[in-house]
Amino acid sequence: MIHVIATIELNPGTRAAFLVEFNKNIPAVLAEDGCIEYGPAVDAQTGIPTQTVLGPDRVTIIEKWASVEALKAHSVAPHMKAYRERVKDYVRGMDLRVLSPA
């Protein structure tokens, strides 16, 4: 199993529109072979002074996959190509971390 943390940097003011498109794609991703978990998260308002706040123009995607091979298949799935086309005007950049349980 692997964990994936993808932080999406968005153009200012586009987070709500991005999340609409992202959420439309979740059922197709969860149906993929090897997908264990897949969903977006945004900053929680905690008041904890040591919390790193990413801000309103970032969304973190938290994923679990059965294998690297499943993640690679996900990246080229037809629904992902269509999703990337729908969100291309919202996305400025992405930071991808693929992690193994320790």
C-alpha cells in the first residue's frame, strides 16, 4: 500500500469551482482497481499556533492506493484526462508526495 498527498495550488478565487469538478470525478476514481481512499481536504480552522495553514487557494488530496502500479494506472485513466481538461484553468501547480507506510 502507498499513501499519496497531492497539494493543488489554485488560481485565486477558484477553489469552489475546482471542488465542484473534483467531486464529480470521485466516484470514477473510487471505482478504480487498487483505490482505497481518495478525497479533498482544506485547512481546518483550529487556532493551533503550530498549524501550517495553506490558505484559500490550495486543496490537499489524500489518497491510498494498493500499489504504485494502481497509482500509475490512475494517472492515465480516461476520466482523469477529462478531469484535468475541466480544471486546467483553475490549477496553477501541484506538489505530489508518494509515501510508503513506515
